[in-house]
Amino acid sequence: MRRLAVIAALGTVLAMLTGVLATSPALAGRGPKWTPRPVTPFTLPAAFCGFKIRVTFPVDKEYGKALTAADGTTLITGSLTATYTNLSTGKAITEKLNGPGKITRRPGSLTVAVKGRSGLFLSPADARRFALPTVAVTAGAQTVTLALPSGAVTSLTLHGHVLVDVCAALS
């Protein structure tokens, strides 16, 4: 369960860092080092909300750029929309996740810092520890640090608020 939660959290946090469209002049003016960051749909197990949730991305125009900084930082920008579907009832909600964000990999850890609207996926234990929903859309500055290679959440700060408790919205 923890490994699946970590995979879901890592994949989704990385997926939900966003900002300007790929076809915009702003992105084209940034140079050739911006590359597509496609997101793969996935299903969260019932342990997150009491029912399985399918997460798809009807709008996926994210791009990343690895900086030359020694800290291994990658910037993420673009347009991303996620649809969360309760697989038991078929009820679905669609949310824009407008980031942008920054991923920094250091020996033994990965830090994801986002601003704006972003997705959050936490194991039930981590949700209790940080007093947040297991699956949410947040607004504001959010920073999550994961231990590598285990993927355990070592810290989480949210200077903002929860916009949507996805489990409650899909119940």
C-alpha cells in the first residue's frame, strides 16, 4: 500500500506542476530545452477514499526544463487538467491544476514545490499526520519532500488551502 501511495503521489505531484501552454509565444521564446512531460492516467486503490478513483488528464500540455544548477532542479510549466472519477458510481469532477512548479533532486531526497492550483495525494497515515485529505486540489504554495528510494513523505507544507477534498466531492 505504501509503495503504491508513493508511486501515485510522485507521479501525480510531478504531473500537476503547470503554467503556460506549449504553443504560446512565451514558451517558444524560452528556447529549445523545454521538453514535453506527458502524464499517464492511473487508478488509486480504495484505501485512499473508500472507493477506487481513476485519474485522467483531458488537457496535458506540460513542459519541463532541467536547469544547469548543481542542485538538479527541473522547472515544470504548461496546462494540465485532471478528471477524478469514482469507479463505483461514475461520478466525476474535473479540476484545472495550474502550477507552476519546481522539482529538486538531491542525494536521498526529492522536493516538489508548487504554487497556484495543484493536486495532492497522501497515504491515509500521512493525511492524518498532516491533517489534510488523502486526495485534494490545493491553492497556494505547497512543498513536499520525499525520502529516496523509499518515497516516504518526510515533510509537507501548505501555505494556502484545500480547494477540493476529492474523496468528499466524489462520495
